Amino acid sequence: MIPLRQEWPLDVAARYRAAGYWRGETFPAFLRQRAAERPDAVAVVAGEARWTYAELHARAERAAAGFLALGLRPGDRVVVQLGNIPEFFSAVFGLFRAGLIPVYALPAHRLTEIAHFVGKSEASAYVAAERGTDGFDYRTLARDLRAATPGLRHVIIAGDAAEFTAFEALDGDSALLPGDPDPARVAFLQISGGTTGLSKLIPRTHDDYIYSFRASNEICGVTQDSVFLCALPAAHNFPMSSPGHMGALYAGARVVLSPVPSPDTAFPLIERERVTISGLVPPLALLWAQAAATTKHDLSSLEVLLVGGAKLTPEAARRVAAALPCTLQQVFGMAEGLVNYTRLDDPEAIILETQGRPISPDDEVLIVDDMGEPVPEGEPGYLLARGPYTIRAYHNDDAANARSFTPDGFYRTGDIVRRTAEGYLVVQGRAGDHINRAGEKISAEEVEDHLLAHPSVFDAAVVSIPDEFLGERICAFVIPHGERPRAAALKAWMRTRGIADFKVPDQVVLVDAFETTAAGKISRKELRARLRARLLAEEAAG
Ligand code: OOB
């Protein structure tokens, strides 16, 4: 197995410890501590389940012993694909407790993606729920996965497990549980948004990640009296750590899981549980704002609504802030690390018009031009970041590491930003060819590769198109090969590729050829830019 690494230079790590960012805390230790301090406080509410800290801790201990009893060993990786159900927490804290490494997949991922995560992480086990909220049966996926990934030894299913191991039945000898992990070691693997090709794996350590949500708690006002509503998928970095369910559990607060993020489901939960804080992507925030105008549910307990994952325009921010009875907090973050927040007491103009400033005084932010030189203050440029919770490398991906990090360890975020005189960042665009569809990041290259596998597709170029509701949508330009494929048929075929539904193009445009220049072929990047510009011009012309 390729060892998991996430290392900062020794002197830098020493500085982060001395500054009190890295305190040697770990996931299993903090849950044990909360369970000891406030055993009867409710930690997780989901459907009918209301688990206290003592109960969550006990369930995690039992799951941990059960994972080891299956033959899994500390350091083994386990792909976790669980939606917003309470087992998400007993599973991941069980894995942490056993020294196992969760690899967080989203409920929307399908066979192709899960097989990639299993292969890339060399996972020994896969944990999923019987079914998703959309009715999808993960046991079917698990069957195909077993055939596709011979290294996978265990499938563990929450709910009706069929021929697989039942999560609820996991049990073992707690005397065999290991001691707490080394806080400097990798705790889990998060999935990258993926700008080029397939998703990369992001190793995060106990020290760095716990710092990010402990500091976020302070910035977002989370205390043990807070009630955090997790409406986005729990496995995503934003609802996990900004300040997220992990921040809430760290604070000893209550986490309420909403199975889906729609106002119909979330608003009754806000009323019933007196939710104080939640986080949404911009399209959902707009939906909530619209629904709030006519709802009969009492939303007055809400104090803070975080919005991020994609750009919230000032106009949209104004609408959200006006419609909801709480403070809007913009958040601009990434699974690789750096997170920026507007502060709760910032002037309105900053909250509406910027994406915030970094969490840490030791977040180093550079804004550079094409040559890597810092741009004049206030000018837009590429954002580079380095700091106490920003990774220095992806797992097992030399090519991506060479592309994504500077020799002195800055992460190239791919975002184009400018910094205001007050030190706040305004996101203006991005360098990479990915589509940010309602906060889901989709690699143009990955979608093109799938399209190219269709017999009637000669060539394909995938671009993002501004979309009023989604922020951006996926448009595929396709040169047919032989018979002209129908757009609907091509989309339906994409759905058979075992990929997340959000990667299926929203729009397919058939073209006879792609432009070339007098000098010959143009780059993919330039081609995508031209196609996009042409479509936008045509749409503007009506
Ligand atoms: C969050 O994380 P990821 O890893 O899914 O995506 C990161 C990328 C950023 O590089 C940026 O391109 C975009 O998503 N993004 C935003 C944004 N927040 C994220 N673009 C414009 N405005 C924003 N507010 O999306 C994520 C992780 C932690 C907290 C919040 C979001």
C-alpha cells in the first residue's frame, strides 16, 4: 500500500504548533472527551434518531471494534458513501477510532467514480447505505464494484445488507482497539473537485483539519448551544468543516441532518429543532429565500446562514440577506484547505460584495499573474495559498502535484481573485476548465472522455455556460460521427456510464467541425473558450 503522507517542512510545522493551531487533538479523542463532558446532550438528530454524545460515542466504539473484527487493520482505507443519515457519524467516528482512513464519496457518485476512489486509495472496504433518498440501490453498485475492484475485501451496508455485512451487526472486542492515532498523520481522504480528469484524493491530518473547524467555530459563532443543520451532503468539505457538522460536534453542539436540502424538508426541521446555523450553495440559498417569504414555519431561531461553494453575486446576496431572518456569511473555501469567511460583524457592503478573508493569521495568500509575479494590490490574479490547514500534496499523483503546487509549497487554487483594500477576497473567475454547477465541480475533460466513448461522437468539447439558477451549466459541443446522435439519447447514454448525474451535460450542441486557426490546431482550452463565446453571442442575439 502506498503510504499516506501530508507533510509540512519541520520548521513550519513547529511554528504551527507553537502558534497553537495544531494542538495534538484527534477525532477519536475529541469525541471521547465530549461524551465524557456532556454525555446526555443530543449530538445527532436524523429522522427518528436522537443520539446523545454518549450514544454516538458508544456506537462508534462498537463499529470500530466491528471493523477490526472483520480483519481490517489500522491504516487501511475505507470508501464511505453515506448520505445524511445518523450512520454517517457512527461509521466515520468508528473508522477514526479503529485507525482506519475514511475516503469520502458523495451519494451522487456511481460505479465509475467509486471504483476510481477504491483503486486510487487502495481501499479494502466500502461502506454504503442500502438506498439513497432518490431510491438508488447501493447494493447493486456494490456488486458491480466487487467485480471491478478485486482488492476490495469488504462491503458493509447500513440497512438491509442482503449478501453483504450489515453495518448494524458490526461488533467486536473493544479491548483490541488501538490507542489514539498520531495527530500529525492523515485522518481521512477528501475528494477534489477535479479540474483536470478524474478526482484527486486529498489527505488531511487530524491536526490541520481540527484546527480549521475549531477556528471556524469562533468565526461563525458556534458554541455548545448551537444547532447546526446539515442540509448539503455530509461528506462534502463545506458542510463538514465550515464550521460544519464536525465543528458542531467539536463544540459539543447539536447536528440536525436534513436528508435533502429543499425548504419543504429543511424548514420544518429548523422550526422543530430551533436550528441556529446552516450552510448552503447559492442556488439553494436563493430557493430558501424565495420560500421564506411565504412559509408558515418559524425560522426565527436561525442566526447565521453560510453561503459558498460557488460565487454568490452581490445581487443574490442582497436577496438572501433581505429574505432570511439571520446574518449572511459568505464562505469561499476548498477541500484542499484555505477557507475565507466574511465576519459576522462586517459592514453590509463587505458581506454582500466579498467572499471573505482567510481563517488564519498564518494563511499566506498570493495573487499572481501569468508569470507568477504578484499583481498590484486590487488587481485580479491567480490565487495561491499556503498555511496551517492547506495541503502540500495530493495522494499518489505526481503529475497533479507538479501542476498544482509551486516549488515552495503554495497550492495553486485555480481561482482568479482580487483583494480589496481591507484584505477581503472577491472571486472573479477561474483558470481551470471546470464547471461549477451549483457548487458541484465538474471536470470538462472527464465529461469529454465519456462522450468520446460513444460510437456516434467524433469529437467533443465541454464548457460551462452561465445559468441563472445553477450559476453554471454544462454544455457539450459534439461533432457527430456517422449517424447524428439525438441530444436526449446522448444524455440518456451518459447516464449509463456509471457517473454522478450532475456530470451529465445539460445541453448538447451538434456542430460540423471545431475551428482551427491558420497555424493549425488550437488548444483544448482555447477551443472551449471560443465555443463558449460563440454560443453566448448567439444566445444574446436571440
Ligand atoms: C468548496 O470546496 P470544493 O473543494 O468543492 O471547491 C473549491 C472551489 C474553489 O476553488 C472555488 O473555485 C469554488 O469552489 N468556490 C467558490 C466559493 N466557494 C468555493 N467560488 C466562488 N465563491 C465562493 N464562495 O466548495 C468549499 C469548501 C469549504 C467551504 C466552502 C466551500
